[in-house]
Amino acid sequence: MKKVKYIIAAVIALVIAYIIYDSTSQPTVNDLKGNFKEVALYRNPNNTGPIFRIYAVTVQGEPWEEMQKYGDLMPYTKYGNTKVFFFQEGQPAPASIKLEEPNFDTQLQQNCIAKYEKDANGQVSLTRKPFNP
């Protein structure tokens, strides 16, 4: 009987250890190449309907796959919308973001190298040079 208690305790301890390990080893934006830095954020104050999040982020180089991963790591709410605008590090980038389009100063649009968007249906897109013809 005592042996069974030890086995059950060991199994519970292993499960708890796995849960702790799994929750602390999830990837974060700090794990990505490109030195991503969030420079502006907008989140609407609405907590009862769709939640809209818009980010302006600087990045070193043009790591397209890492930009996709960065966007995927950003918070998303079902029926909401998450946008991430990427700008080259060292180039002018927005200091503030607003909900209405255009989401930031139009003079800075030429500096935007990519736009990640996850829409209300969960569809994801990454557009290179979204404001250049």
C-alpha cells in the first residue's frame, strides 16, 4: 500500500514538473532573430466586442519568416483583429498608433517594410511593402 502511494506521488510530481517545464519553455519574441522592438501599440478599450490590436515594430534586416512568427506570437482575440507594421531599425517609425485608417502618419508609410494581419476570421497575411506600388 505504501509503495502504491509513492508511485502515485511520483507520477503526480512528474506531471507537475512537465507542466512547469512546458509553460516556461514556450517561444517568445525574444527568441526570434531580427531584434524586434515594439515602438507603438493601440488596443481598443472595448472588452465586450471585437478587440483590435495594432502594433508598430522595428526590426533589423528583412527576416520575413521571423516577421510571420512574430505576428503569430502576438495576442489575438476571436472575432478581433491584430495588425503588426514592421519598420527598419534606425528608420523613422510611428510613435503612436490609432484605430482609424491610416493607422499612423502617412509620411511614415514609405518606411513600412511589411504588414502582418490576422483578421476576424483568423486568416493570416504578411504583405511586403504594403504601401508601395
